[in-house]
Amino acid sequence: MLPKTNSCLALLYTFAALHCTNGHDNNKRSRALWYNAKNTHTGLGLSNATLQELTRLASDMTQFRALLAPLMVTRVVGTEGHSNVRKHLVDTMQGLNWEVEELAFDAKTPIGHKTFTNVVATLDPSATRRLVIACHYDSKIDTRGDFIGATDSAVPCAMMLHMAASLHSQLTTHSLKQSDLTLQFIFFDGEEAFRRWSKSDSLYGSRHLAAKLHNQLYPPNNQDQTHELHRMDLFVLLDLLGTRDVSFYSFFPNTQQWYARMLSFERRLSELNLLNNRPNMFIDKALHKTGIEDDHIPFLERDVPILHLIPVPFPSVWHELTDNEQALHYPTIDNLNRIMFAFAADYLNFVP
């Protein structure tokens, strides 16, 4: 919703914005400034030396595998594996001093009422704006056997944990500078359908969280109905990652510039011999009508800018029992980590 132009309301809002930021100077800004900042935000621009250092930090695949291992189990909602994985996510992020919320809710499914829990980890909750990186942590029911869902989405979860752990020092320093922009991770529950994919049997966690945040005013009691979703600069969704020779495309015109940044980082890292020798993953082409339904949809419908990192076509192991450890190609995952580290540092405007 666009801001109202009444000058009195603008003054009231400025007071509310000042009141809600816990005294952080860089967050003391009127609604017009913080709300519109995403539209003019630019990346920092990373030197070759910075890319080399980020690559060094990203390339600890021993750590990555250790973070991935507890995720490589069946994670059907309501099972022990599911709760153990949630605990792994929460414990890891809390151990890195992020604020972690476990947002539980009940919902009706085709197999009865279920309790779902979204996990939201925020580096600096007092910051006005967020770069959101998200994935889902549940796995689908498969009557044929144990569906691990290595790409869907154990690897994306591990990539996010790996980023938080590897950049812990740099992200902590960034927070201490009281920037108005922070990093937020969302691990969605209930992405998978219980029977057959439909609007009511899928995306349980993202539908619930998007509605919740849309109805939660920010700042509290403000006069022009801005809400928590307005705080999301960019929503980056990771899904079906981990196999070799994948292709990514730009899906949304309003985030084309940020897709182009990822593409440019892949090209630069390759030119600097900082990537494993693989074909380019980021394709310089837009696919604006794919019809892909994923956890971004409830946020897209509420005008949150989306960058969807999902291969097209989907991996051949998609929703197959073969989506397991043997499907993974670690040099490709390593390259993705390096690109994502560069993207996050560039967007958040910090250097290691």
C-alpha cells in the first residue's frame, strides 16, 4: 500500500518510526525513507580481493557436510525426524546469536489437523529492513519408501546454515554498526502437499506466515497501515538445489537487477578461477510465465519482491526416492555457496 500524503500523518509516522527503533541512529528515518529504500538500494560492489576472501570463507565443505548431515532424514510433519531437524536449525542459529522464533500454528490437512512450525531467524531484529533468504525444511510423504529430499530442501537449509556460520564474524560486525538493513532466514514448514498439490494442500507455512506478517503493523499503531511485509527488501527463495548442471533464470521483472548481480558474480568468480570448473548456472534470459508454485507465492501475491533460485527444468530426481545423497554434486553446491556469499555481502554492503 502506498503511503498517504497527508502531512500530519507523515509527522505522526516519523514520530512512530523514531520511537520503534530502539535508538539506533541509522534506523531513525521517516516512513518515506525506509519504505522506499528498497527501490533505490544498490549493491556495494565487491573487489577481486573481497571475492577471493568470500570464496575462502564459503569453501569449507567439511563444515557444510557437517551441517547437512542432520538434515538428510525424512522430515514429514509430525514425525521425530521432522522435530529433530527443526531443533538442528534452531540450535545452530541460536548458537550464532541470531534471534530465533519458532512460530507454531495448527491447520487442517487432508489427513487431519496438523501442527506446523515456521522457524524465523533474524540477525538484528531492531533493523528496519530485511534481506530474506528462505527455504522449506519439511519433506513429502512417499508411500514407496523413505523420501529424503536432499535437494528438496535439505541442501538449501544447509546452505543457509553454512552462510550464517562462515560469515558469523562479518555479520556480527555488520550488526554492531547498527545498519538499517539486516539478514533474515525463514525455514518454512509444510511446503509439501499431504495428498495432491492444491491451493489448500500445500504451502501451509508460507501461507500462514505471509498472512500473519501482512496483518502485523510496522511500526505498531502507525497511521498508514504499513506492515511487517514492507520490511522485506528482497525475498530470495532457494529450492531443489544440489544436483549438477542446473540452469537458473530470472522470473520477475522487478528483481531482474538482482538476478543480474548473481549472474555477474558467477561470471567474475569464474574469470578469477574461483569456481570449480562447471558450466554456467545463471542463464542470461528471463522466464516470466513459468507457473512454478512454491513458498514465494503468498509473498508475491502481497507485493514482496521475489528472487526465486530454482532450476528449470527441475532436477530429474524431483519427488523421487533417488533424491538422496547420491544425487548431490558437491562441486556445484560449493559454487552456489560462493555465489550466494558474494550476493549477500554485496546486498548488505559489508566486506569481510
